[in-house]
Amino acid sequence: MLKGLTWRYVIESRPLSNQRFGERQIIASLFRIFLAAVGTQGHRDDWSIFPEYDREMLEDVGPDPSNDDAVRIVIDSISSLIEAQAIETYLRLTGISRGSIMDPAIP
């Protein structure tokens, strides 16, 4: 009974559903942005949106966004973010928020 109540009044609640929908949009957008940055052959400056560790891994696999290893690096970069970092990164990479030039795009 408690599981049913929790499901109905918490998990299926409209505010939470709206929040989940927005979060899915943010994650999907980050995935597209990062994958586009991986595929910028000759423009590796775009790789600066990745943490140093991920940039080193991208150097090893090369700038092919269809490469499974490159896709895995993108997924790992996004999955390593906590919610607040994902939102801030999305806002900065889409130009919605400028942030500070002293802060990296992704911690």
C-alpha cells in the first residue's frame, strides 16, 4: 500500500514529472553538444569543454563521433556530473548563462 501511495502522490506527481522531463532535455542536449565537440576535426579547441582526463582519452581514440569509444567518453563525462553541475554546464554551453571565466565548464 505504501508503495502505491508513494508512486501515485510522489513519483507520478505533475511537478516531479515536469522536472524529470526538463532534466532529460538537459542530458540529451549535453550529449548532442559533447558529441558535436568530439567530431570537430581540426578544431580541438572545442575539446576544452571536457575535463583534462577526458581530453587525454579523446586524443587516444581520435575525433570520430561515431566511434564507440568516443561515445563512451561523452557518456562518462555527462554521467560524472551531479545535478547542479549538469544544469550549470548546460546553461553555460548553450549560452543561457555566461558564468565566470574563472570556472571550468565542467568541473
